[in-house]
Amino acid sequence: MRVQFIDPIEKRLNRAKEQIFELEKDIVRWLEQNPIKFKIEYRENQFGYNIYREELDTSSLSSFGFKSGECIHNMRSSLDILAFALAKIKCDPPEKTSTIYFPIFTDEDKFNSKLRILNFNFTPEVVNIMRNIQPFQRKNPGVIGEPENDPLAILSLLSNIDKHRSSISAEMTPAELEKNIQVKFATPEDAAMNCPPKVIFHGIQPGLIMEYRTNKPIELTNFDLNLKAHLVIRFEDKGEVIPDILSYIYSYIHLVVNEFRKFL
């Protein structure tokens, strides 16, 4: 193994690992410092209550999107550095450096359309491994998952968003609502007239989230409401928890790099 080939790849991946760890700590700290708050109000004549979620200033979330983009860049760069090292096996220095990159395709026809330049830059053995690890292979029987959910496909998509369209955006997404709300009626008969309770949920976005309606007055004896949240990267109408999706991609890239170590 030639250190000058593998060292730049591992430095990029090690930096990405550090960034994931730093992001995870920073996100935990941010969520602790910015809890989601609620207020509860009696309905008219205390015939039940309404719960409201208060607005939260999320302007500082842009830094998490920026840091995620840096991590994505390092992981994508590690593959392109790998590709350049693999190209040197065939010709050192490579002849067409501007055409050297690590291919990632969810469509086999698009991969095949690049075969001429791939075969020019890389040995047949390298091209064959590149083909075998492509996301489009998940279309084959017996292969788990969908091409679009392949870690390499997600990496490519996020990398393109960060480079060409806009910066990666981070959002706060509610994950789990824990509530312990207790009420008391004036008489057992009043309580019986409101069983089962009439509860209307309106979602967990800021504003009115829940109505508890009764036909007799109530008294609130306990109000404990906690909404756990995640910070997510949103793409393709999906939201993925930031540390989880970055760790998922990072672990897979290590497997990909290992497939080519014998050439380096």
C-alpha cells in the first residue's frame, strides 16, 4: 500500500468523522438550550382547554446546514481523491485529469454512457468494481433497498445540492410528544358525562396543537408536556436526522474504499 495514495483519502474521512462527532455534540447542546415551549388556556367557561405550541427562533440552524455541507464535501472528496489514485495505476500522471471522478449512478444506462471515459482512465478491474457498487445494482433481485436510498446516491444528491443549487438546510422536526395532563371535574357525574373525552389534535407545528372539549367545567391539576425534537437535513421530500444520515454515509464510504485498497 502506497502511503501517498491512501493518506489523503483517510485524512478526508477522518475529518468527516470529526465533523460528525462535533455536529452531534452541538446539536444536543442546541436542543437543550432551545426547548419547545407550550402554553395552555382554558376554553370558555373552563369547558376544557387548548394547548398552543410557541414559536421558536430557528435562525441559528443555518450553521448546522453549513457544517453538514462541509462534512458532505469531505466525504465526496475522499471518493474523488480515491478515483485519482486509481487512475494513476493505469497512467501516472493521468492524461485527462478533468474527466477523473468517482462515478455514482442510480441508472445503469447513464453509467454505461460513461464507460468509454471510465475505461480510458481506469483498469478493467477497477471499472468492474465501480460497476458492482453502483446504486443501480439495488434494482437486481435479492439486493436489499432502493437505488435512491443507497448511501452513495444520497451522498451524490447532497453534494450536488451543496455545490450547485443552494446550501444544505437544517430543520427542527418534532419527534415524540410526551404529555401528562390531569383534570378534575366538580362531581363524578360531570366526569362520567365526559367519558370518553373529546380530544382534537391539530398537528405539532407552532400554534394550536390540541383541543380538549368538555360540556362541564374542569380544573387543571397537572400539566406536563414535553416535545422531543431532531435536527434534520431535508431532501427529496424526506427529512433525515443529521448525525444519523452522515454516519450512515460515512460508514458506507469506508466499505467502498476498502474494496479498492488492494490496488493502492
